[in-house]
Amino acid sequence: MEALWPLRFDLLPPKPDTVSLFIVGDIMSHRAVSKSAEEHGYGSFFRHVEDRIGRADLAIGNMEFPLAGKPYTGYPAFSGPDAYAQYLSDVGFDIFLTANNHILDKGTAGIRRTIEVLERKGLVYTGIAADAQADTLLNPLMVHVRGLRIALVNFTYGTNTGPFDKWPKVNYMRKADILPMLVRARQADLVMVFPHWGTEYRLHHDQEQEEMARWLIENGADVVVGAHPHVIQDVQYIDGKPVLYSLGNALSNQNDLNSRLEMAVTLRIVLERDKAPRLLPPGYEYLWCTKPGMVEDSYSAVPVTLPDSLWREKSDYQNMQATFKKIYEENHPAGSD
């Protein structure tokens, strides 16, 4: 009998490895949100999904407010507390998307301070840049995650004010500006594009979004994940590539029931020796933004599967279930988990 020692494990077929990404939609800083945090802290905001955030190799969120300093303000011109961004980082978010219509709400001074705070705290971001050198490093943002090279491109349809100066720069939805970023992004194994686009509160994407999505796929995007409408929009596959038109709000003070529901997404990429990385079908989890007194003393993003026994008011639970059922039946991607 042939000797079995030593076992040659290097001759066995390599076991596939998987890199996971967890992505949420719009993280808002309405004044009521900031005031509640002043009283209760931020701990409840993502308490019920901390495990999802921490379990992911990369967690990404759309920070839809500048860090312009006091006085902290909400809609229509936002300025969120520095502590909010720090909390999001502490809870496990790795990358902030910052190209959105509110980033210039406090003008050039506001975006400059946003960049200064993010840099000082060591928080990673993309979508804006202080100068040409930073622009080269951040747009696209190239990250390495356990051997996987990922490129992130983030841009917005516009800003509520400005632009006022050439620098700091905001990435706008202009093909002539986006194309060079996509060309550089092709060095990566996975190209992810995050557009801030679409019609607010509309549950389905519009023609302009689809035209841009097709152009992005044609020019190298592997997956497109949108924000801005504040509600969940539909998912479409273009040339086999997923386009998630809008994930909805992760955390906000908006009252419309549709805007309280979010579709968080998990992307898994399989790594196998001598093979190109393979993107698995996205996984979706529906979250509901609760207001103070519904589940926690402050705001909290909770899974729609949270038991009704943990809700303080039965009517709030029923509103969530009815909204989830309606939007799930209308928009949930066919064949997904």
C-alpha cells in the first residue's frame, strides 16, 4: 500500500473564497435626527444590523450631508455633526459615498470642511476631491480587499447650489468626466458605479437612468447601485450586469411610508485560483427606519423581520408590514433571495 504521509494538500482542488460587500442607501442628517442623537447618542441607529455591517469585508454607505460644522441644520440645507460620521465608521462602514445633491449645501467652505474632517479622522470616501492630486487617488477609488481589486466610481446628477470653484471638486453625471474614471477603473477586478440620480419618490427608474446605466455597463461597469430617490426602485439586468436603481433611505426623518423602507444589498464575489473573480447574484435585506419611540428611544434601522413583540406600538409594526408587502410585490427582483 502506497504511503499516505505526508499528505500533499497543495494537490487538492483549491477551495473557493468569497469577498462580501454590504451596501446601504441614503444616510440622512435631518435636524430631528441630530437632536435625537444629542439626547440619546447614535448607538441605536444601526444597532440591529451591526452584525451585517461588521461581517462584510467592505461596508459602503451614502453619506448624504456635508460636515460643515455648527449650527447643525437639516432640510433643505444640511450640515451634519462630525460625531455622526465617526459613529458610522466606528460601527463598521468602510467607505462613504459623498457625491450627492446636498454636498454643497453649505458652499465651498462646507465641502472643504467635510474633506478636512474625513481626512483628519482617517475616513475613506469617494465622489469629491480637494485638488487634482486627491482626485487622481479618489476618483475612481481603488481598494484591495483580500486580493480582490475593486474600483468605485461615484457621481451625482447635480447639487442644490454651486459649483462655486474648480476645487474642491464634485463628480457630476457628465459622460465626458465619467469616462476617464471608468477607463482607469478597468485595472480592477470589479468596477462598481454609484450614481446619485433619478426622480425622488418614484418607485420605478426613468428613461434617463436606464440610458445612463446602459452606457455605464458598455464602458466597463460590473454593477450599478443608485441613490437619491429616497425610495426603493426596481432592479434590472443589462448584459447580465445588475443595476439597482435605488436602495432607498437607510436612516432619515422622512414621514412618507415608502421612504422608510430600504433594500440593503450584499454582493459576494467568488475568488478561485486561476479563474476570474465571479460575482454572485445580489442578496437583499429589507430594513425599516424607525423613529424615536417605535423600537428604540432614538432612530434605528431595523430588519423588517424584527419580531412584533419588540415594537412599542402595534400600529407602527403594521404600517411597516403593509409598506414592505406592497413594495416587495411591486419591485423585488425576480429570482433573488
